[in-house]
Amino acid sequence: MTHRRWFTPWLLAGPAILWLAVFNLWPAVNTVILSFTNARPIGGGRFTGLENYGRLFDDAQLADALLNSIVFMLVCLPLLTVLPLLLALLVQRRIPGITFFRTAFYTPVIASAVVVALIWGWVLDDRGLVNGVLRQSGLADSPVAFLTDRWLLLFSAIALTVWKGLGYYMVIYLSALANVPHELHEAAAVDGANPLRRFWHVTLPGVRPTMVLISVLISVSSLRVFSELYVLSNGLGGPGGRDMSVVMLIQMYSRGFNGHLGYASALSLMLFVITLGPMLFLMRLNRKAA
């Protein structure tokens, strides 16, 4: 009879636990510690109490970054929650050639966000394809400042994010739609329900947990947006740096030999707390509707 020693499970789980402790737990704890100091990349720092957190209220760039991140989330959230569901309903049908469209819709997902943003930057440039078409068609006399106007740049980044994310969330919805019993649709049809009523009373309740999950994922990723705005603005954050996201602001303060790691850590913790807000709200909303 084989006797299992008490440390065998720990030997198996040890590498994973060590990995999480070194690369997840310790950086999180260290971020909290650094937020109470004036640490720099070289030379360490000293304890400054709540000075970094007090500085948050006087940072004009942070106010712009928060506004940009919140607008980004408020626009992306309904678009990336509803549009992929409608797309999934379309490609769910078993008709010839539908596999091609499923693949086409998913292709942007597998492309690098940086590469896609570079392509969009070329397309939206003053001499790019979009401005060329607008001028040739007479819809614009001068180039539209997609990449140099504060709000046009922000909404260009939002359009890029929505375009790239449609296929990803479509696949999640397809798996949820496959779990909605077909018998419910048949029973509703027998009772005289039209397609719109079947969608509202059968499909939506069936995919509601998935919608909440997707809403949480979109909220978190939108508040943490970086690559799209960074690449489209060439790392400058738009005109006057007013198109920076909070993550771009954290990166700006923490980079270089004279980076302010303490303040960047305080920004990170503030973003973490803000990110919890929509997550808790959406989960509470789901429990009330259940």
C-alpha cells in the first residue's frame, strides 16, 4: 500500500505558489508601500505619509486622464455589450459560408493592439485614406484632425477598441447562446411570440449572466486603456497631453531615472479602487435582477 507523504501536494503546488507570490502578491504589496514614499527608480526614498494621495487632488493632468478613461468606459460599455450580441445572433445561423464571416469578424482579435493602432493611425492621418476619401467626395475642404483634436482622437481610439473587441465578445456570446435551450424558443413560437419578443423574453434572460461578465470585462479594460491612445497620439497623449489615460499617466510618472515611483504607485491604487466601482455595481445589479 502506497502512503502519500504530507508534503507531496505542496511540492506540486509549490512552483505555482512561488510564481504568484513573486510576480503578483509581492508587486501588489510593494505598490502599497511605495505609495507612502517619495521613491525613485534609483536611490530609494523616504516615508512621506499621505503626501502622494493629497497630490492627486491638485493634479490637473489626472483630472483630464480620469475624464478620458470614464468617457472611454461609458461609450465602450454599451457598444461592446450590445453589438457583439447582435453579431453573435447573425453568425449563429447555419447557412452556407457563415464560417467565413465568423473568421472575418474574429480576425482583428488575434492581431496585436499596437499593430492595429499603427494601421489606424495611418488611415486616420491628415494624408490618410479617410481624409483622402472625404476630400475627394467633397465632404471636407481640409483634413479632419482625427489624431490632433482632443475629442476626435479620444473617439478614434474608442472606435478602434470597439472594432477590435467585437469578435472577442461575439465568441463569448456564441457559447452563451448555445446554452439557451432551443425548446424555449419553440414553445414561445408556438404561443405566438414574434422574433423580437422571443429575443427579449427568451434570449436575453438566457445570456444575462454572460452580459454581466462581459460588462465587467469591458469596464475594467476601458478604465485601463493604454495602447490605443498611446500609439494613436505617438506617445504624447494628444494636444497638450490632454488625451492621456490614467495608465498613460502612471507610465509617464514612473519612467526614467527621475521617475516618481511613489506618486505613480498612488495613481495605481486609485485606479484599482475606481475599477472596483463598476464591477461591484454590475454584480449587484445582476443579483437584484436574478
